[in-house]
Amino acid sequence: MAVLNGEKPGLVVFDVEGVLIPKNRYLLFEVGRKLGFSQFLKIVFYGILYGLGFISLKSALKKVFRFFRGFKMEELLQLFRTIPLMSDVEEVFEKLRSEGWKTALISSGLPNVVVQDLATRLKADYAFGFNLETKNGVVTGEVSGEVIERHGKLLVLKKILETERLGPERCVVVVDDRNNAPILLPEMLKIGFNPDFVIRMKADHAVTGRLIEILSLIGGEKPRRRVFPSKNEIIREIIHACAFTIPFLSSLMGQYTVALLIVIVTFLYAISQLAMMEGKNVAIVSSVIRHAATNVELYEFGTAPIFFALGILLVLLLFSAPVSSAAIAIFAFGDSAAAILGRIVGKRKLPFNKGKTLEGSIIGFFFGFLGATFFVNPLKALAGAAVAMLVESLPLPLNDNLTVPLTAGVVLSLVV
């Protein structure tokens, strides 16, 4: 691996949840299940409030960790050790270490003791989380620390750079969500790993495959012009494109019967995902998930298929045929073609969304238009596909499995 910009190695900073370990796996699925169901729902509720921006991270953590009073810190640490690392994590850290890079883990969502434990396993140089107060080894529920204060991560990062006598231009940050936006300084190399809509805008690069792909970016190499999709990605998009059959099934079986089938399949998917996180299987369904899941979804609860089903369900129930049929066709063909062909031929990244390419958006528009012409006139198909692919290219807070089909449905309804 070449050194960034031909200079000596510097510092690589990693967020933890969503980058090194599965997102929300620790608090929700490992620690949260130790609580009663009502308390678990409260944790989810506070997480939603934080996600929507109604409460601060500090406030959310204070409310959540009150439920863990009486837990032994050692028990929480042991639960953390059961969580699998994301694919390639150990290999990435070993490679960075061999090249002379310093590494730091900075988390505002995990206690300091578990972040330090992870840093020891990965032989990272720095580790920072929030302070979880204990008394005689038992959690009191009180939390504090610099990382949960406003711009706290940035203050921690500046201290590390000062200790290492490095400037921001010798620093690389690898993050996934908007909570890390304050540390994305202009001089740094900023890499979004499976990034949310904010990081897609602010990052220099967006990696949506495997973590090991960051090594070439850190090494200063230009991204490969052609990246062929994996077997899982192809299977996933084929399943996605099969949504095109739903309008035909609806005409044969009835709109509400198909809607019920979608709900049942979605429920089976959710049960299977939870079972797989426990190391169990649901016949057939778990096998399909493993062959169609993204690299990240193999480690955490994947919500994209649920949004996919919900998007189709809403279009089916909110719009009458042929509008609903055309909207589903745009979604099924346009999105799938953009994902597969755009990955192969895409060269020009969209400046406002580093995870998308201009070529992918054009391809998505073309195939979405073709799909819609099966159900509506070319003018309607053109308008619906154009606006849907524009929305698909934007870094929006809502999942595009919802926004694309619903937008297509609204536009198709308005065009005479």
C-alpha cells in the first residue's frame, strides 16, 4: 500500500459502530435483550428521538443508561466481546500497522471500557468512548465524557493530533453517520463507510462494499474505473427487479391479497434476521438472505429490505393501476439497473452524493422509463422515471426504497 500523497504515514481515525462492529448490535440486541420488554421499547424510543434530532446524543445516552443500573461492568464487557467484528477489520488494522500508520478509535455511543477493550484486540494506538460510572464494579447509570459533548469528538481528535505532532492533512477519518460530521475537517482525507446522507455529501469517498477497500484510498490510489458487482449484489438486484411482477400478481390475485403476502414475507424476513443474529436459521428464508445480503447485512439487522417492501406496499395501496404498476416498474428496473450497471461503468461521482455516479443515474432513468412504458404512455413514463431517478441520486434522510417509488407514484398521478 502506497503512503497517502507520497508522505510519511500519519493517523487513521475510525468510528466504531457501523464501521468496525455492527451498528446498534451492542445496546439493542445484546445488552437491550437483558432488560424487560417495556424497557427495551423505551431504549428504542429514545434512539428514534435522537435519530430524528429531537434530543441530543448526551441526553439520549443519559436516559438509556439509567436502565442499566445494577448491571456488572464485567457482564457488559463480556457481552461486547460476543459481537463479531465486521469483515476485514483485523486485516485492515494489521496492514495499517505494518505501514507505520497510527490508529485511533473514537466512539460517542459506547462506554470507554469496551472501546479500549476493542483497541487492545486490534492493537490500535488510541481509544476513546464515554465514561460509564461504576461503583464496586456495578453500573450506576451515570454517563459523562468529552465525546458526548457538542463537538466533543473533534476536541478528542485535536488532542491526538497534538500528541502525535501531526497536522490535519496527515489524518484520515473513516466514519458512517452524521454524528461524526464535526471531525470531517477540509484538510483531511474523509472516507464514508456505508455512509448516511450527511456523510455522503461531506466525504471525499464513499465505500459501500468491504472495509478493505479503504486501503487503496488511504494509499492515494485512484478508484478503479470498473468495479464488478459481487454474486450477492447480483442476486440482490435480481430479487429487487422481480418486484416488476407485483402489478401482474395484483391483477390476478387482487390488490389486498398481494399486500398481505408482502407483509407476511417481510415478517418472515425480520424473524429470520433476528434468528441469524443468534446463530440460528429459518428454513429457506435464511439461505436466501445469506445469498442476497450486503457485506454489512451479514453482521447486523438489515433494514433496507423492509423499506423495500414498505415502499412497494404503500404504492400498491395509495395509487390505483396503472399508476401503481408504472411506479413499481420504475422502482424495480431503474434502481436495480443503476446499482448493477452503474457500479460497472460509473466514473463520474455526483458531487452532492459520493455514493452515486452520473452514469448510474442515467442508466437507472433509461431502464425505469422502459419499465413504465408497459403500463403508461411514454410522456408519463418519461416524467416519472426522470423525477424518480433525480430523487434516487439525492442524499436524503429517508431511505430511497421509500422515496423513489412514492415519488414516481405522485408524479405519474399528476401528469395527464
